[in-house]
Amino acid sequence: MIRLASLVVLAAVLPFRTPPPAQGSTAQLRWLAGCHELRAGSRIVHEQWMAPLGGMMMGMSRTVSGDTVREFEHLRIETRGGKPTYVAHPSGQAESAFAAETVSDTLVVFANPAHDFPQKISYRKVGSDSIIARIEGPRGGQVRGINFPMRRVPCP
């Protein structure tokens, strides 16, 4: 009888239990730390990430064409709601946060469906010396994506 009562209580409680926290942590993104560069004609994109420490990675990016900085961003990956969250503060605009959807030893995908463009930001490790950063979202009624293939370079 006690066993039956325990099962009834368990059956009543299980639907209301809180889901497990999201998998992944900033420490799992250590592969992203370092300096990465994309060169295309006179345009250079340079992105740098500090190693995870204290639950946060800090980063920065700049795009230079000739001798002129065209864009820059201050970046963070921090834990919010139990999962990594990408926070971008581009070229002095308001910051935007993107929660992790996928975290692995070679891929991270962040998403914010309420953001205009991009709505997804991802990084994929390709071998030991390259990554592909990607932004995607709606543009002109279609989902568009832009890849940024970068190679690891020495940090200045």
C-alpha cells in the first residue's frame, strides 16, 4: 500500500518538476579563445576572444578596409539562465543577447528570434587552425546567411 501511495505521489509530482538546466558552459567553448582573421581584398576582419574564466569569455571584433575601421564590436559570452549567452555591442549600438541553442566541442549556435538581423550567430571549429563564424536571419522575406571563414593567427 505504501508503495502504491508513493507511485501516486510521484506521478502527481513528475509533470511539475523543473526541467534540467541547459547543457554546455562557457568552459566548453575554450576552443574559440584566441585571435582569428578573415582577409578579403582590402578588407580585414579580426576577432579576438579571451579564454573562459569566471563563467565569461570577453571578445572584440573589428573590420578594417584600407586604413579605416568600418565596424567594431565588444563581445561577451556569459552564463544566463544556466546556459551560455552571446552578448554583442556593435559599433556603439545597443547591446543584444543571443541564448545558446547548441553547445559542443566544435560548434556553438546562439539565437534571438526577436532580433531583426541576425537572429542566429554560430561558430564552427574547422580543424585546429580555423573557424567559420556565421550570422543568419530574415532579409527581404527570406532567411539569409553570411559565413566568415577565419583562420587562427597570433594575437598582437
